[in-house]
Amino acid sequence: MGYIALYRKYRPNTFESIIGQENVTKILKNQIKNGKISHAYLFSGTRGTGKTSAAKVFARAINCLNPKDGEPCNECAVCKGILDGSITDVIEMDAASNNSVENIRQIRQEVVYATVDVKYRVYIIDEVHMLTTSAFNALLKTLEEPPENVVFILATTEQHKIPVTIMSRCLKFEFNRISEEDLYKRIKYVLDCEHVKYEDEACRYIATLADGAARDALSILDRCISETEDVLKYKDVENIVGAIDKDVIKKVADCIMEYNPLKALDSIDEIIKKGKDLRQFAFELTNEFLNRMIKENNNLKRYSDIIDKLSSLDNELKSTTRKEIVLKSCIVQLCNEVTSNVATISGNVDDVYIKKMEKLEKQVANLQEYIKNNKVSSSSEPKVQPKIEVVTHIDSENDVKNTNITEQKLTEFPNTEELKKAIIEKGKIKIYSALAGAKVYVDDVVRIITKNNFAYNILKSDESIDVIAQVLSEKYNINKNIILELKGDNEESISKIEKVLKDNNVEYTKLD
């Protein structure tokens, strides 16, 4: 017999051997012991958590000739027949490739016949959410009035796609993501069974990479074993799976905390040149900030904002074909958060922020040139003269009041984030950074409101207005006057900063 992959070789064959799902296996065993078998079950959860394995164990257990405490014996003729596939009354169907109404009609025709070798005919429908609407409708009738000897087990990773009418006729079981500790123990067990020596750190690292999925853990382990000569070492696992150097992760994290986008992008370029997975980089960077937040127990607000942004970054990277641009724009935004924080500082002022603010405009200009040189920006920027030219500057609180417009009465532009991304794709990092903390409203005019004096000075330039107008016109067909507003409370905050600096004899440069 040929080589069998570890995830198949060590597939659980009893409820006891299914790790991390005691909340499910205990109930299933009790139902079998008490003879209270339902006609339909729905197993849902992320990949590799044991849904299909539990369905197969359940199919054997309810038909086993010698069940023991709700477990299949795996020794009787029925258990062996189901295991080797010779018993045709236990049918496993992949709904991803058999999702039509004809496939379900075939099931409806079969269920009326008596079973041959077993007590229950069991249909295991994997990835059931892939069925078409017509197929679900055909299945519904069978689930409403099934024969007594038929059991359906539906497995899915996306329960929200299952029609409510189907779910309401099933017993639902949620399979949890498997903890790293349980995966770690399982990996050690498999290595011991395979007589492979290992470093404890290597096992823990594989458990982390598996991200809650036992199948993924064993697949990674299988590859590592095949490329290991004598001992499975942590460094070997890093090289085999293409992991990102921890020093690089820490370097990027330090750059974000120090508001240094240029050095952060240099490190990201190193990762890209080595062909590393950018989603894996985002995952490991998120973990780095989680660990820092727990260990340091300060800067909690900053860490929380960074982690929140990086968490949403994974979904963006998953859905885009321009991963490099999306990742870099996110890192730049995290590095430039100082622009929205400095303007609201009052009381004690950290002079590090002031120095960073002085350097920021130069850094952003360099960054814009950097992205152009590395061909990150769009190469087909249209040379169209925008129609919008009118800009109103409101620099004081009285001027804001005289407009007779409050933010509550304005209609916020729903595509602000897309607008920012379109601007950064043009290589306009300075404008993107200035818009980070601003709000955009669209009614009879386009109104951009910022409380940040630094951002306001960038946005009021003709170049910035032209770029924003151009994107609004091209992407959203919006051709309206642009009004730029600086909220008046900003001046009070700036004056407080200046007072504290003077009181402490700190020299500073005032931006125009």
C-alpha cells in the first residue's frame, strides 16, 4: 500500500479521539446510548475541526453490532464494512461538486428503500452550503418527513448560508476551533507514533501555524517530517513553511510605534523579495502587537487601534489582487497616526511627538517619491483638469458657526475608505495621510471637515484639491464644489501645546 498522509492515517475513529470537541461528542454519545437518534444533524465550524470525522464515527456507532458506551467497536463486520466502503448504505457526498437538484432527487428516490446490511442509512453531505436553492428546496421535503431508518448529517464551514428552513429541522452542533495546547499534544502524539525525534518548540510553532485546525497541523507536520533528517527542529520548521523572520516582524512593529513609515516599507520589501506570504506577515504582526500589549500593559489604546486595523487587513488581503499596495497603505496609515493625535494633546506634552510632527511632512514627501520609484502607484493617471476649483477655508470657531451647518445635519459620504484607497493608488501618500482623520460629507457640495491643523495645511493646497476632485469625478461621477473646514477647537489645543513648550524651555519649529 502507498504512503498515507498523516491527516488520513491519524483521522479519529472514535469520539474519544476527536480533540477539542467534548461539548459535541458527549451529547452524541448520550443519544446513541439512550437510543434517541434524530433524523437530521447539522455540524458547523471552521475547517479541520473534526466535523466529517465525527459524522463518520456517528454513522458507525449507530449501526455498530457491539457499541461500547456510545462508541463504535470498529471490529464488527458493520464497522469494518463502513470503514472500507463496502457497505453502500452509508453515503458520503461532497456538495461542492454535487450541488444540483438532480443529486438531491436521487437521494429522495433512494430513501424509500429498506437498508440491506445496517439499521440506519446515513447520508453525510459535506460543504452543504454549496447546494443550489433548488437543491435545498428538494432536500427540505425529505427532511420534513424522512423514513425512520434514514439519518442526514450536514456539515458546513459557513452556517449562515444554510436556509433557515433547513436549519430548523436539524439538531445543530457547533465545532470549536481547537486550542493550541490540544494541537500541541496531538502533534507530539503523532511524532511519538512515527518514532520521530523533535524539539518541543517546533511542535508548539506548528500548533500556532495551524490556527485551530487539526488537519492543517498534521499537513504541516507531514511536510516537515519528509524534509527532516534526524530531529525536527524549530529552525527547520521555519525554513520549510517559509515563515517570516521574527526580527523583521519586530522591526516593522518598532517602526509603527516610532511613526517611521520609510523604514517599515523597507522591511516589507525584504519580505516581498523573499516571496513570503503577506497574509502570514499580517497574522504574525498582529500576534506581535497582541504579545506587546499583554506584556507591557501600557499604550493600550494605541495597541488596540493597531490590532483592530491589522485584523481587518487580513480580509482585504484575501480579496484583493494587489496585496502589496493594500499592505503598504495600511502600514503607512498606522505609522502616520501621529498626525491625528498631536492636535488633541493637552496638558503634559511629550516632546517626541513634536519632533516627529516636524519631520513627518518631509517623510511623507519622500514616501510619495519612494512609491512612485517602486512602481506602486497607478501608471495611467489621467491628465484631466478637474472642474472643482472653489475652496472655502474656515479657520475659527465663529466662522464655523456662521455656516449654519452642523455635522449632524450632513450626509456622510459612505465610500470614504474607498476614496482614500483610490488616492493612495495614485501615489498621493501625503493627501491620503491628511484624509486619515477627516470626515467627508456630500450634499449640494463636497464638504471635508478636519480638526487637525497639520492635515488642513496639506489639504488646502491646489494639488490636493485637484486630486480629490479628480477621484470623486472619475470613480463616483461627483462634480461639485469642495469646501474644506478646519474646526475652531484646534487652535485652542495648539496654543496649549505652545504654552507648555515655552514653560519648559523647549525649542520647536512651527509649521505653516
